Amino acid sequence: MKTVTVTEAARNFSELVSRVHYQGETALLVKGGRPMAKVTPARRPRMGRDLAAVWPALPRLGTRDAGAFDRDLADARRKLPEIKSKWD
């Protein structure tokens, strides 16, 4: 847990919130050397291993639905405007 003065937290609030949220850090805010508040992530950031853990339980498309999805994608691609690249 990182200890931060209230003044330092106020001056760098956006950075503090980002570190807490994206890096999962917890910060103890102190004033006059006394603990005043603790800033913790609202929820644990999701990691790739979290997806790997739930992947087997996710629903799968049946053969008929997968075919319909494939046809829908092909239809949507045909309707897209052609994009010209400056390297063509």
C-alpha cells in the first residue's frame, strides 16, 4: 500500500485515481502523519486470466446460428463502402 499525503493526492488526483484503477494499487492518505482515508479500486481490474477462466462456460453458437452469423457478416461487408488506400 502506497502512503500519500493529502496535499500530494490533491495535486496529483487524476494520476492517483489512474494508478488505483489501472494498476490495482491502494493508497493511504495521511495528513500530519495521521491516516485520514484509504483509496482502493472500486473493482479489481480484469485480466486475461479472468477471461481464460470463464471461457469454457460461455455459450456456444450452434451450427445453424453460426452459419446465419457468417452470412450476416458477409452481407454487412458487401454493404460497406469500398475504402481506397493511398498505397493501392
